[in-house]
Amino acid sequence: MAKKNIFTDAFGNLYFLKRLIIFTLGMISYRRFNGFNKLKITGTENLVDLPDSNVLFVSNHQTYFADVAAMYHAFCAVNNGYLNSIKNPIYLLNPKVDFYYVAAEETMKAGFMTKIFALAGAVTVKRTWRAEGQDVNRMVDLKEVDNIMKALDNGWLITFPQGTTSAFAQGRKGTARLVKNQRPIVIPIKINGFRRAFDKKGLRVKVTGVKPTMEFKKPLDIDYDTDDAQQILNKIMFAIEQTEDFNVLHEYEKELKAQKAESAN
């Protein structure tokens, strides 16, 4: 398994280039999270004593890029001693560079800007169930799995177990199998308000005055020896609040159906 060195990360990307990209994109996006819309961050005290590698962040997903950009701000801030705050962008001068995120290959090749974003730390994968708006059924690329493990072996990794920005979508067992095999520390992240504040890509401010939230929770309690993939997935989905237990609209619809059925009788 490839290892980083003082000049490049585990994928051969030059650190000085990554630092430049993170700083530039961070400065461009700063006002989106601390100006037009005030991002509220909680729980970053749970990140302070984490090891430098084999840490997996699992999160719900609301936009293609704004979610990850906000996480970069939070991680860089913590890296410089700022907890639950991104008010002082000086942290961008000393960014956390051994941080990676899993992203759909088709999204990261959509244009020039997305290719720049990819250089900041994307680990691209081909969706096995959907591509270019069409349902597909293809095998997992083992090289992509190797890249994900490489990222974990050399730093922190963020993944979105639902693989989509749709709320309450089904979680994918691939994430749970990765956890079972790699045994990382798993930190759940719950985000909210990004879908309202930004467009779907997360590149354009849609509404100002919104207060998006990002909560970093305590590491999941996982028994790597006895918990199977489904049990691990259930813990992940509950932690990021994407089960039906948290779907207020779902409960409302059930109540509405019950009321109609009662009226019909």
C-alpha cells in the first residue's frame, strides 16, 4: 500500500499544490459559511485526539460540493486549535492536507472546476447502481476499493453512505463492509440547511440568512468482531439521522393516511 512522504500525499499529489488549492477555495467559499449564511458547527471537540489515519467520517449529503467545502473549513480550523468556529480564516494558511473524500467519478469529471476540487483530495468511484441518470448494475471496481483503503491508511476520509443528496435514501452496505474490514474510528456527521442555502451542486448561494448546521458526533460504538455489515449500517444511518425515526414528513404522511382511513369508515 502506497505511503505519503514529505512532498506528496498517498496518491502522489504535491502537498504544496494541495495547500494552495485548499487555501484558494477556502478563501473563495469563506463568505458562504461566515457571511451570506452563518454555519453553526458543534462537536469538533470530538476530533481533537483522533489519530492521523484510519478515521472515517460518515455523513448525510445535501449538495455536491458545499458539504465537503464546509468540512474542509471545520477540519482546518480544528487543525489550528479553533473549536466549533471558523471565524478566523487564518487556519487556511495551515490546512489539513491528509484529508480525503469519496466522490462519484462522473461528478468530478463534469468540468474544469470539479477537476480542481478533485485535486484537493477526492477519491473517485463509479456508482454501482446509477450512472448519468440511469439505473445500472455493475461490479465494484477493486482498484477503487484499494484507493479508499489507501486514503484511510494515510489520513482521514469522508464518505456519504447514501451515495446521493436525496434525504432518507437507503444506505449502501459498501460503507459498512469497509468499516468491518478496515476497523476505522467512525465519526458520524449530521448536516442540515445546506440544501436550502445552496443550489444542488453547492456552487451557488440560493438563499441568504440561512444558518446551516454541522454536528460532529462521538465515535460510533462498533464491535468489529460480532457486528455484521447490516448492524453496522443501521448504526451509521441512525447516527447521521437518516432513518425513518427522524423523518418527520414520513410520520405526517402516515398520520394523514390514518385520518383519511378513519374518516372513510
